[in-house]
Amino acid sequence: MAELTRRAFTTAGAATVGLLLCTPTANALDRALRQTRTRAVQTAGTTLQQAASGSPTGYSRLSAGPGWPLAVREELTVAKTGRDDRRTALGAFVQFTDLHITDTESPARFEYLHPFIGSAHRPQEVLGTVATSALVNRVNNLRSGPFTGRQFDFLITTGDNTDNHELIELDWFLTTLNGGKITPNSGDPARYEGVQASGNPTFWNPGTKLADDYTKKGFPQIPGLLAAGIAPFTAPGLDLPWYCTFGNHDDSVVGTLPEGIPGIEGWYTGKYKVIGKDESSTRKLGTALTSGKTVPLGELFGGGTVREVTPDPRRRPFSTAEFVKAHLDAKNTGPGPVGHGFTDANSDGRNVYYTFRVAPGVTGISLDTTTQGGFADGSIGLEQFNWVESTLKRGSSAYYDFFGRKVTHSVTDELFVLFSHHTSGTMGNLLPDARHLLDPRLNGDTFVGLLQRFPNVVAWVNGHTHYNKITPHAGKTPQQSFWEINTASHIDFPQHARVIELADNHDGTLSLFTTLIEADAPYAVDYSGQTPDAIASMYREFSYNDIHAKLSNVGVASDRNTELLLANPLS
């Protein structure tokens, strides 16, 4: 790992100097990089050192661009000088989110809608399992936080672990994180049967040149790419314990349709895959789905151009209970813990939220913000809301009641970090959850109000949006404030994960460092190479060039590598 002192920093070259020059707080990274008595900042392997860079127009190869600055954010409390020499680490962990491990050959998809719903198909998705293993490699090689040097306590994945809640996708996801042999192929074991080998010009077919929009943009022809994408490989697996949070794509058909639709299993495990419809029908269905209208299954998965594929019972959609039980299965323990946060109390699938130990004095709360009523966004049920409130009360010596009155009682104080799939801004879907039909649903603003009653809440970490965004939630007092940390997906560019370090500055403040990391893969490769490293590299490149890509998802500097200051409620 690269260890930078002040002297090394000043001679590190133009790419590194760019970090200092564009730092929002003029000397933030320069100050943080200084050698102190206890630690030095480790930038290697993070976007502090370098980040993918490409042209915003046309088809672009990627290269190593300048590292990104450290933005010091003081919206919730003022940073005090000398804290770099005083601070001690309280915890360090890694967040994966929105991996979307995808069975691209499944009949229960509607890729043909991608001109109107961009996420219906991605040109890189067949390479996802290999590419996610490259992200695992990055974490295994880093081992510790760049600012505190603390060894990672754990990794957590905040939902949309699978793309279409299929049993085979769940198996690939678990094996990718735990380690083991994976054959990321379904149906015919000898060939790829998805839309990218269909000859349909709605899609980029890497083995056949077509008049498709991807090829017009400059996507290359790469014979053998699909075969390489579904070839067996051995996933290294994580070297540290990991926990799992549930997302809407783990919950329902393509993360959107209501659960329990009669006859849906037949589409998953059957032999007919719709690969195209006329523009009028496609536009009509796309508009209906995005506006929340009911669409009959026959219109989605029937009619149009149909391709016969090899049926596969492993494509059956799993229930929430099966998702939990798969994590509890001893064969899926990997580096631990058993269940990856889930326990026997979650095994009926009704309540898939839990608490766990982040580090001494710090408790994690993993939420379930999904609803099986349909649509992608979420909310929180009253039963879970009350459970969160009780959990926070038990770990807080002082909090505020519903009327704003301060309540004190004798308990051991804990700091709390919450994890969910949805963000506060995407928790407006109040449709009843089939698992709790009589349980009222509450929105994100209501949940933020709950958290602001408890000074011991320091952060809420989530995904779902596929972009990087960090939001301060200021309470009535500095101690009632917390940070919401939203991280981009690993399927769409910029394909980030995030390292989060919690530190006590011993001056009445805490610091949360949030550092983005990329998969351990080259930025560009020769297309003829089809090794795991090359596949992971192309996965990133194709996501950057996707005709539906939103390059702004990378966020601004204050959403990326940050030091987030907040009042220490225990001081």
C-alpha cells in the first residue's frame, strides 16, 4: 500500500497534486496526508489515488484519471484543528450496493423495453459475476481504511443483490461473496441464449455486427465475449465477515412488479423468451410501467418476437423466506457470520431486519424498506418503525420523545449506524406489503424524524438510486443531526463501493470518512483477452458507454471522498 507523508505528497506528480488543488477545503487532503504519530493516509487502491476517466462523447476507452479530493463537510458541526493527531478509530467497514447479479438468459425479463426503461437491459450485464469478484479482490487487497488505518470490521451489501430474485442468481451472489466455483450460465450449458446472441438489432450483439444503436455509438465486435462471460470460474470470496440487507430486486419481478402474480413462475422456468415487439407496443408498455399502471403478464412476456430457450428450474423466483434460509445454510457461511446478519427469527420471511455489532460501542441496524405491493421505491412498516424506536431507546441514555421533550435513563450508550436499500427520498411508496397487509406504511420524512430524536444515530447508509449522494440531516440541536450516505451501484457506471470509517476526534466531534473504491481491474484491455481481469475491465468500460448511461451518477466532489463532521453525542 502507498504510504504518503507530506514530503512524498509534494513530489508525487501532477495526478496527485490535482487532489490538493481541487480540494473544497483548501488544505484538507494535504493536512490529512501528513504523517502523524499514529498513522499515515493510505491512498493506494482508492479513488483518492486515481479514478476511471473517459470522454463524455462517442464511444470512449477508459484510462486512469486524477484521484479525487477529500471534501471536508461541516454542515452539522465545525471541524476543529489538530484532530488528525488526536483521532482514534471506532470502526471501519465497506459497503457494496446494487450488485444486480443477473441471469441474462431468463425468459422472465423484458429487455426489449430498454429504449424506454434504460435499466431493462445493460450491454455489460452478462459479465457481472466475474466483475463483482474483481470488486471483492479490491476489498481483500485494501484490508483497512485509508484515513484511520483500522482493519475492516466487516462488509455489508445494501440490497439489490440479485436482479430478478431467481434462485440461480441468489446462488451466484452468495458464491461470489463467499468464494467457490461459479458457472454464470442458465439453460443450455453449451451456449448463450440471451438477447445479445439473438441477432435482434435492438441490442448490441458482440459476435455479430448489426445496425443497432450501440454499434452506431462505437461498441466493438468481440467474438467469444459471451462464451467467456458464461464460462466457469472460481470466485475468490471475501476475506472478512459480511452482512446482507434486502432490496426491491431481491423482493419482486425485476424489482417492480407485485409479488404473488398467478402464473409468474411458469414464465421464469419456461422456454419462451420475448426479445422484441413493435415500437408502438414497446412504447405503450414502457409508459404504462413507468406511470404505475397495471400491465397483464401476457402483454409483457408474450407476443412479439419470441425466442425459444432451454427451460431451467433453477430460474424459479425465491421467496423472502428462501432468501433468508439460503444465507443461514451452513454451505453459505463463507467468512461468516452464520446467516450474514439473518437469524432463525428472520427465517419465516416476514421480518428481515436485525441488529449486529459494528465494533465495540457501535451497533448496526439493517432495515427492510421493500414492499411487495409493487414498484421500485419503498417505505417502512409501522411494526418495523416501532422496533427501530425501541432498539434506539435501549442503546441511548438520552433521547427526545415525540413531543420534543428530553428523556434520560440509565443505560449503556451506543452509537448507531443504520443500513437500508432505499434512501429517505425514495421511501414514498406506501402500498401495503403482502407480508404485513394490515401494517401501515410510513415514508422517508417520517423515518428521518424518528432518527433525529436520537442523538446516538450518526449515519444512515443506503443504495437504490445508483448514484453517489451524501445528505446532512440537521436536527434541532447539533447532537440530533446525522449523515445519510448513498452510494452508486456496481452494475451501472461509476460502479463504486464505499469504505466508511468512524473516528472520535476527542474534541467533542466525530468524523465519518467516506472513500470510494473501484473494482481491481485495468481501465483498458486488449479485447482479445478474456481473462477475469479483462472481463471485469470491459464490464466497467461498457457501463460507461451504455447508451442509457448517466455519467452524472458519479456525484460531485462533496458526494464522493469526504470527511463528514458531526457532534459526538457521548461527549
